Amino acid sequence: MGDLIHDEIAGRRGVVTDVRGGAVWVLRPESGPGRWTSRQPERLTVVTPREASRTWP
């Protein structure tokens, strides 16, 4: 959870908020409201891992 990804099918970036049953990925936009799901994790590419986006040591 927390990785910034690019969703090839949706054509946008989002943050992973949940993975349900190992098959449905729930994402939210980088900013603003909303969410969407992906059932094809092979079409998701990590842009920034959660660990790299932390601002504290």
C-alpha cells in the first residue's frame, strides 16, 4: 500500500490503497477525491515505491 503507480488501462497515476483478495487493486488519484479498481495488476507499473516517498528519516 502507498506505492505511486501508473495504470496503463486507466491512463493515469494513482496511489494503491488496498488489495482485495490478492486480485483487485484499489487506487486513488495522486490528489483530489475518487478511486478506481484494477483487476489486471500486470498493467500497473510502480512509479515511486512508498518507502521512497517518505519525507521523514
